Amino acid sequence: MYKIAIAGASTLLGRELKEALEDSTLAGARFVLLDEEEAQGQLDQVGDEVTFVQVIDGGSFERVDFTFFAGPESLTRKHWRQALRAGSTVLDLSGALDQETGVLVRAPWLGPVAASADLFTPAVVPAHPAALALALVLERLQLAAPVRFAAATVLEPASAFGRAAMDELHQQTVSLLSFQGLPRATYDAQAAYNLLAGLGESATISLGAEEARIRRHYEALGDGRWPALALQVILAPVFHGHAFSIAVELERAVEIAAIEDALGGEHVDLVLEDTDSPSNLAATGQNDVLVRLRTERDRRNPNLATRLFLWAASDNLRLHAQNAVACALDLRRLRPAGTVQ
């Protein structure tokens, strides 16, 4: 039996991760819920067992096999080496460690890559959910024909930046409807009813940093197998769910039916009806990336296409949590069976 710690258990991502673990083959593990001091004592439930959130201290990671860091980057940086010294395998959902030496960015749902974890891997970063969604789509398209060019606009929801961003979007919406001043502590800009490519100087979050992380993770997952991605991140006035506008040019004309066959499959749901267009609401609670395909048909043969336009959506928290669990299952072969070491 494994012992699993969730550091940042009271966050939106921490709660989603707990549910994903409960639905996995790791559900029989012993769970420890950890967080910063202000969350101490909060009641929670893992499976049928009622427990409470504990503050992280010197003994929090003793005899823990897997530690998932699902809180802010500051929490990960403060405690990840402590978990390593205790012998725990670290999985960093905050992305704070993706540029640390030896740390791997992983997504087991994708095809094999050159880099793989071993006993000397200090930590694993489950890939950013937007990078994972884009990688899944581009990998599938490569089955139909080599991709010459790809560009994507990622519409980022408030939940990608935590509960404070969600709360401020809600407060701004209410304030606008009641003709009151806007709270700006998180965005330093009007996020409600607005689309933003940049935030105010005093914002506590950064779209530029988010874009750079998505790009790094996409490149790490591709390991040179896919073309460079032209990428832009836009803050959307929605609480939850990623949406993507993707343009792709193939190196040669391919039958549209072959492109549709390549896109469909595990973790990608190809939507064929206009009435079921992907959206952040439709993707909520779904394990798959929803994709709608539109093609620029060849003038000489309308059954062929070279340029593709895709509209996609995914549940950002669920996709991230599911990938983190997949990473843990992939790393399980490196942990001893039976008694915890």
C-alpha cells in the first residue's frame, strides 16, 4: 500500500487531484492532505474516510511514496527538497520545477520520448494542461501527414490562476452590474466582460509567464517530433475551461476523412456536428479534449485539404489532474512493492 501526500490540498487543483486519485488504481493508498497554515484543520474526505488538512512541518513527508504539489509555486519551492530528502517521489503540478536540472516534463498519454524517468530523476512535472491538449492534437495530425506550420491562441480561464483569480472575476462581474468600482488586486485590469492579452503592472499573475510555460512544456513533450508552435495566450472572462483556436498547414494535401480518422481516438473527442461545438462549458467534467475540425478544401479535389482550422476545448483542472495521476502510475514501477522503504 502506498502513502500519498497532496500539498496544496485545499486549492482548486488539489481538490480535483484528490478526486482523480480516488477514481484511479491508487485509490487504496493512505492519503495525507497538506497545505499552508491558513488551511489547517479544514475537514475533507478521501473515499469513505473523513480527514482534515494538516500544516506542513518537518515530519509531513516521512514514509510518503508520492507527493503531489498542487498549490502555488511558492509552496512547491519551499518544500519539494524536504519531500525528496524524506524519500518521496515528487510530482509538481505548479510547474515551479520545470527548469530545474534533471526534472522531467511528462505526459504518458503521448507517444514515447527520448527522456524517461529513472531512480535518479529528482522530480516530474505533469505537463501544463494547455500544452498537453495542443500536443495531443498535433501528434494525431502528424499521423495523417507531416505538419509544416501550426499556430494556436489559448483562451485561459480564471481557474488556471487559482481561487483568488476566480473570486476577483466574480467580484468584478457583480460590481459592473451594480455600477460599483472594480477590485483589481489580482489582475490590475478589468477581466470581467473583457479579453486581455496583457495585465496591469501590479497584477499578481502573468500571462507572459503562462505563455512561456506552455511553450516550454509543448517543446519538452514533442522532443523535436512536432513543428515549432506560434502561440498566444489570451485571458478570457470565464471561470473554468480552456478553449483553443488552432491553425495548421500540412506538407501535402490529405483526404479529409483520413484527417478525421487520425484526430479521433483516446483522449480526443472529434465533434462532427455544428450543434455540439466544443466550449469551455461543454468540456467541464470531461476527460477528453473536444475538437471541431474545419478545412480549407483543395480547389481541384474537394475531398482533400492542406490547411486546417480547429476549435477545441478542455477541462483544464481535470486534464491536469488526470495527467498527474498517469505520471504517478508511470513512476510506480520505480517504487518498491509492499512495505514502504
